[in-house]
Amino acid sequence: MTVVVEITQGLAAGRKLELRGDFISIGRRPTNDVAIEEAHVSGEHARIAVSGERVTLTDLRSTNGTTLLRRDIRVRLSPEQPEADLESGDFIELGTGDAVTTLRVTLVDESEESHVLALTRLEAALPAVAGRELDPAVLAKLYAAQKRIGAENALDRVLEAVADAALELVRAATHVTIVLSDDDTGKEQHPTFVPVLTRVRLPDGAGTTPTAPIPVARSVYRKVVKERAAVLAADAPKDVGESDSIMGASIRSTIGVPLWRGDEILGVLQADNRNAPGMLTQSDVELLLLLASNASLAVSSARLIKRLTVAEEQLKKENVFLKGREEKRRGGGKDVNIIGRSEAMQAVIRQLDKVVDTRVTVLVEGETGTGKELIAAGVHYRSRRRDKLFVAQNCAAIAESLLESELFGHKKGAFTGAIDEKKGLFEIADGGTLFLDEINSTSLSLQSKLLRALQEGEIRPVGGTNAKHVDVRIVAATNRNLEELVAKGLFREDLYYRLQVFPIRLPPLRERRDDIPILATYFLGRYAEEMGKPVGGFSQQALELMMSYEWPGNVRELQNEVQRLVIQLDPGSFVIPDLLSPHIKKALGVVAKASVPKGTLREMMDSVEKYLLLETLREHGQNKTAAAKALGITREGLHKKLRQHGI
């Protein structure tokens, strides 16, 4: 008994396995006969047992269960009923709910394969085949056939050309069928062979596609695969026996020859006469062997081209999807989500617009949490490189010993654990943008290699001897003063000047307080949508407190605070001061001390700011330098604010 398992639903949908043996294991582990790499499938999920004519399905105490489907009947296997009989055409569901993999089971009785047919081994046929190849008439037909086959690239057209060539060479054949392995990689030990095309002879001798399904004798092509030889049944019902497939197809005589890919059989070329016995002869076998030897390469190449085309299309779709998702996550588009109406942020955006379509390196400077990666994404998605990849790497988030391999790639065997060759991020981002966050964390030796990549556009994988040229736009970021690091000998001066071509300083949130309500409202709407929870918004007093707070963690801290608020809020309610974190509510006393008059938000914030300026100057004995340092602003910035408030 042969059990054919076809995956009809799941990540491997379309895969078909032809299995023999008393026990067939199903599960996630690679050692299973039917290995399914999906999380809801247990390591050893189920088993099919074959005992004579009885076939049973057993659930092996799987985590998500096994269900047998037969027409309108559903049998959920359980510890009380762990097994059920299988019939041909049954479906097996592995898992439950939305996480389900479905298998269709077909049971094939192999009794019809027990009959012995006339076999022709290729090595035994070589002298005769070589002699036929020298026949001018045969040579002319083979040349014409090969010319037609070689002119096609699409698999279906190649198969049609091969089948029509077989009809041309074997004039007694009424039907030609091509059977192909469902594994076109040659990696499976027991691939399933499936008829994929049949051509029938018209009265004028030409081949055409049949208007109705044509039955095919399974016993013939299975014999070819099993014996790895050509098969001739001059009187099929007598030689093969009156099997269902032979009688159902009305085959009187038949030939099957293998199509080879190296030592593996990739398919079978089968020619039938369905009118009279004794019409096909050993001479026809030799002709088909000649054709098969020439056609095998064309069929194999066409399958490879089809597989590569499908893979390329799949990669394109995945690339578009991933880039679209990443662009959406970062707020892609001309107005990449750089939120801010303050003059400080408008100045940053004006700088971006000047540099996006140049090739110069951009250095984004700013405190932790100010959104440096968002600015880097803005450089990419606003530029002509937006159709290529934007790749980000935090240089401080990976061990120094691995960072070089991550950036430049490595050759197989370059170091312990390098079991395969790996592309680096520079090569992956070729044509696009590479964002190097916290570049100040790199070692001096790696900095020299980064400098070469920036200056020459060349990279060399770890363990490699040849340099590769890449076209990558570099955007770097740092939360430390690189000039001070250069002075201390912790950062290469030449790399510093190479990065400093176009610096962009990203202001901390305390220097752009006007943007706090805008950012807070944006994050509130975003997390409310993610959590499916309608919210009312911020109360005026809550916003006042948030604008009074210094936000040492900058935008990231604000984002986390709003996310926490949405979790706490009841549906439809407003954010009130009591819900804010304790360190933010400390500003409540400051607001009260400032005797804030009622008015617009801007007027009240100006009163609070004036109070804070006066209090800080008083605490530092009117020393403006010390007061400016305590407030986290420059002395010039302090003078500007004092003039604004008439102090």
C-alpha cells in the first residue's frame, strides 16, 4: 500500500509525498516522514499505520490536537479515542482554530505494479541507440525536434515541444504523456511523480491538447522509476495485466522512458497506442531514448527557470511588503512622521530637505530618545533611494567581535562558528541607506574599516581576500560629543571629519516644549487604535503638567508614558493628572506656586516658565551661567528667554 499525503493548507501547501512503510510519522521534527515546520504542529504530532488493507490514524498526544474529516463527518481524536480508520480521500487537520495545517490522504493499491514488463536498460540500449542516431532520417527529425525544444523557455511550452516531438518520432503513438517529479530540486529521497501534460494525435498527424481529461496508466511510469529503465508493453493488457489504470485508459501498447537529471529521474516520457496491440516496438523505445537524452536537459532547465522566476516574484512581493511595512512603521512618505511645529524642529526639517538627494554622509547628534533613527529614516524615505532598503544597526547593541562580521559579512570558515558565508549590512543595503546608531561605540580598528568603506565604497568580508564595491548612503548617529572623544583619543579624527560633513543636531524635548501636546496626542491616538480602546484625550491640567516636566528621556520617555496611560484609561475617559507618573506630577506644586492665571495654554505656560527662570536665578545668586546649566540650556538661550519675558 502506498500512502500519498498532499498538504492542502499551511505554509507548505501544494507539497505532495508518496510514502511506503508500516508506519508514517507526522510532526514538526525534521526526522518525521512528513515534516511540517509550523509552530502549532507538535514535534511528534500523529502517525499513520498500514497493516494489510487497514490504514489507521493515531494522535500522539499532540498539543493542539488532530481531526479526521470525511465528507460531512468530523472526528476529533482524543486520549479516549486516539485513533481512527483512514480511507482514500480523507483529510487530516493538525491544530485548531486559525492555526491549522490540512493534509489530504490518498491510498494507492500497488497490486497492479506487480506485473513484470519488458525492460530496456539504457546501457544495454546504447549500441542500438547510437546506430539509430546515425540514421539521416532520424538525425533530421531529432535536429528539428531539438530546435523546437531549444527555442522555448517556459516549462509548459517545452513540455509541449517534447510531446509533439515524440509523436513525430513514434508514428504509431496516439497519445504522449509527460510525468514529472514533484521535487524539482532532487533533494527528496522518495518524490511523487505526477502526470502534467498529455498530447493526442490529430488525424493529420499533428499533436494537440485533449478536450477532456485523459486517463494515464500509473503502473507504467511507476515501473520506469522503480526499475530505472525504459519499459515496453507491446500488448499492455496481457503484459501488465487488466489493471484499473490500463483498462481505464484503454491502452493497448505503451512505452515509458526516463528523463534524467544526472543520476536522478526527473520524469517519464510515456507514449501509448490506444487503438491496437503490437503497434509499438523496441525500435520505438530506442527513438524515445534518443529524444529523452536530448530533452532531459531542456526540461530540467525550464523547471529551474520556472522555480527561479517564481522565487524572484515571491522575493519581489516580500520585498515590497517588508519595505512598505517598515516605511509605514517609520511613517514613510514625503512627510515621514517627524512630528513637530516648533521652530527647532522646523529648522531640522529644513536641513533634511537640503541634504536628502546628495551623497554626503549625515551625522545626527542628539540625546538618547530624541528620535535620531526617525531622522535617518527621513533622510532615506525623502530621497531618490527610497525604493531601496533602509537598514539600521545599533553599534552598541552587539558585541565588538561580531560587529565587523555584521557590517561587512564573512566567508565560510573565517572564524569559529562561521559555518556558512554571510552577507554584511553594507552589501544588503547596496543602493539604499545604512543607519549606524551610536557610532561612538565602535572600536578604533573597526573605525578604520568604516573610513575605507565611506571613502572608497569598498568593503572586505571577514576572512575574504577580494574587496567588493557598494553604493550605500551612510547616516550615523551619536549621543556623545565626538569632538571630545577625538581629543581623548577614543575616536579617529579622520573618521570624525568624514562624518561631520553635514551634522544635524536634534533638539531635546525640553527645548521644543510646544511639540509636547502634539506628540502626546499623536501617541495617544496610535496606542488607542492598537489596543482597540476609544479615549477622550488629555485634560488641560494634565497637558500643563506634561509641558512643565523636563523629559530627560525625551520623546521615547513621552511615548512610553502615553502608552502606560492608555493601558490605565477606561474606554472613553480623559487623561487626568492623577493618572500621570509620580515624577511628572511633582510639577503640580510648581504650577500652583507660579500662581498661573487662567487663559490660553500658551499664556499659562509662559507664566510657569517665567516663574522657573526667576526661581533658578534666585537659587544660583543671579549667576546666569550656573542658572543656564541647571536649566539645561545655553547662556545665550537663557538671555533670549529672559528678554522674551521682560526680565
